[in-house]
Amino acid sequence: MTKEQIIEKLKPIVKPFVKEEEAFENLTEKTDFINDLNINSANLVDIVLDVEDAFKIVIDNESMEKMLTVESTVAIIQSKLSEK
């Protein structure tokens, strides 16, 4: 799965928790979930759970703590998909 495909699949997962609509419209790899999209840490856990379901992967706590930007999230998803 390409980076672009992952980002497209990630957008609808993240969207319900976004408080900064304009930043979401301009989402890039460098977008930070907390600082740019104004998503709180409790919602980040919900996003991780939804990512696990959508991509059929398991994300450990260490990886979860690193999922703060789109880029790091994509890298973790790609890494977990390659372990399957």
C-alpha cells in the first residue's frame, strides 16, 4: 500500500476528531495531529483503535506514542502491514 493510499484511508478516520477544519483541508505528511488539527490525546487513542480496525493491524503502545504526525503514522502503518 502506498503512502498516498494510506493517507487517503486515514483521512476519514481522523476527520471526526478534527477541530481545525482548515488545517485538515491542507493535510500533508508534516501535519501534527495535536498542534495542527487540535486533536486531544484521548481522541488520538480512538484514532489508533480505528486505524487498527481499518488496516487490520495491531499497534503496540510504543508505536502508538509515536503516532503524532501524519508522516509517523503512515510509517508505522506501513511497518505493521509489512509484518503481516
